[in-house]
Amino acid sequence: MLVNEERIFLCKPGRETPGPVLYWMSREQRVRDNWGLLYARILAGTTRPLVVGFCLVQGFLGATLRHYDFMLRGLAQVAEGLGALGIPFVLRLGEPGQEIPRLASELGAGVVVTDFDPLRVKQVWQEQVIQGLSVPLIEVDGHNVVPARRVSDKQEYGARTIRPKIHRLASEFLEEYPELTPPAVPGPEVGLPDWEAVRRALDVDATVGPVDLAAGEDAAHAALAAFVGGRLARYAEDRNDPTKDGTSRLSAYFHFGQLAPQRAALVAAGPGEGSLAFLEESVVRRELAENFCLHNPRYDSLEGAPDWALKTLDAHRGDPRPYLYTPEQFELAATHSRLWNAAQTQLRLSGYMHGYMRMFWAKKILEWSATPEEAHATVVRLNDRYQLDGRDPNGYVGALWSVAGLHDRPWKQRPVYGSIRYMNENGCRRKFKVDAYIATWERAALEAG
């Protein structure tokens, strides 16, 4: 059982001790197909126990009960799956910078392994954990087919520059996962977490409630099988039509680490147009977003946009807006546009907005907001508040692509937009049955009360 050394990054050097191996699970919340967990098992060898720890942080980047509910349902499956392999699962509530070093000390851990994550808050957590540890901390990239630290050491200009790098390295990294075997040495008896007590302890916004989507890696693998066995064949044709069930609907499982993107790539790979289109989106475009967030710390701000986009937006800052809405009006789907309101309603009720509609939705927020800064902030806040896959590199890059031309090029000059790519309802009507989409979500809004 081997893990490609290019996936491994030594965050804190030092000498390992003979104590247990602690895998600090964070981004990759699954038992199967998990390079970090597999590497921790390798380090445990035949002489050391393996323990998995997870730190539950309250109020993470504005996450709501919707997000915590989905995550906790998945973590319950993780705990059971690990237990079947004789691997203890420890859940702690609090800040990782305090709880992970404390857990490592209690266990007498000899080394800590964790997941790669490009987001700024996760990098801060790692630094805090490093300060509190007396043993090495090792990061393993289990989220990207080609490890983000390997594919490029700089911010890539766009898909056309990162694509050949990914394609060149894919054969090295797109490999089948080895089986996770039970540790040779049993870990301490910790019992399963009291999930109801954990839920009672949550202090999060409960006004955005759970969604009816099965959570956990079993559900994720079932969703992948359903997609590959059905919709994948027409993915290239149907994925941009919001009235068709043509997308993979795997983004939430990717975001919460309940499904490895590499597993999806392995299962979906093939010569058909659907497979090629899916691999472009799930590997090239997704890993372009990882690259951007890793190398640009302003990924969640308008300041992260390219210079040409900032200049054109600033030049059109004083243009009259055809409509002007507050962030609160946007949130309540209280605009003049039935199509835009339908998209926002889909987001609020289902925790999901079709990708094509998400672009239209964000661009209209730019057109109908007082400033580009306010527009971008509204896009990020609403996406992260309601979208099940919010607070993700894909979401941050999508916001900047829509509002400020990231990974795009200048287009024809228009009021408000400048040379940012433009979208409107007439363009939507040429692509799909707009009235059917509107009717679906207006009806859903009525039923929801």
C-alpha cells in the first residue's frame, strides 16, 4: 500500500515518537478512497495504533444548520465505518488550534496527518496546530487528482494554462485506491460520539434548515453510480439546461469530502462527449479553483480579480443601474425579474442552484447593485449561506468569474459591466424553457409558504 510522495507535504518537521498516529480529518470526511487516512495507516505500520480526530468548529464562515446537519449525518457514517475497522473516531468541539494539539497530547501521538485545503482559514488552523504540537504535522492532498502543490507553483491564468499541466500529470496520479486495512495494534476505547448531544451543543443559524438530500459516503457513491449509469451519456448536451436533470449533483459530496473527486474521475472516465465534459468540469475547472485559492489569498474579495476587470468595473462605477436592490431584497427574491427570483428561490429552498443559473444570478446582482464591491459581497454571502457546497474554492472562483472576469477575457463594453461578460434573460430563453423553470420554483415557493 503506497501513497504518491508528491501528495505529501511536511508542514512541521521533527522526529516522530513511537506513539499512536493521529489523523486529523478535516476536509476529507470519508473512510474509503482517502489518501490522508491511507497514509496515516501506512505510518501506523504494525507497531502503532491509528486514531482519527475531527474538530467541529462553531460558526464556520457563516455556515448554517443546513450545512452542519449534512456534515454531521456524514460524520456519523464515518465513525461507524472506522469502528468496523477498529479505528477510534474522536469528535471535539472547539478551535482546532487548541483541540488538535490537546488530543495529540492526550493520546501521546507520535505524528499527526491532516488534509490539504487551500482556504485561508484552514491554513491558519494548520499554523495554530503547528505551534501547539511537539511532533511532526504532515499534510496529504486527497482532494485533487493532481496535487495542488504539484501541478503549479503559481496562480494560473486560466483553464488553458493549467489544463496541459493536469493532462501531463494525470496518468501519474489518476490511480486506483488501495484498500484500507485494519490497524495491527488496536486503538484506545473511545466509543461513538453522542450525536444528539453534539446537535444540542450547536450554536449556529437555524433559520436556514436542512435539505432533503441523503448524506454520507454511501449516498455519495450511490449518487455517482446513478449519474454515470444514466445522465453522464448526455452530460455534454444537458448540463446547461436548468429544466433537465442533466448535471452530476455531486458538488455537495465533493465539498464535504464524502466522495473523492478522483473516484468520480476513475468511474466516469471514457471516450464519450459526456465523460470528456464531466472530466473537464470535475478535474480541470475544479482544480483551477484550488490553484487560485492556494496562490491568491484575496480569493473571497473583489480585490482578487484581475487588473483589467477591476479597471473596467471602476470605469463604469458611476453608470446608472436599471434597477437597484439591497442585499436584503436579493435574499428575499424580491426583484422585478421572475427568472432571477426563481433562481434565488431554488437556492433558498433546495440548497442548490443550477450552475448555469448561478452565473446569470450573480451577473444580475452586479447589474442591480450600487457598487461592484457590494455585488460581490452579496454573491458570496448568499452562496455561502444557502448553497450546500458554499465556502468552497469553486464558489469563490465562480463569484469572481461572474462579477469580475476571473479566468475569463474582456468582452464588448456595456453599461455597468464594462467589458465583463454579459448575460440576460433573452440569452436564457434561447437555451432552455425559462417559463417552465419559473413555474417550478414559483410553485415550490407557494408550497413552502
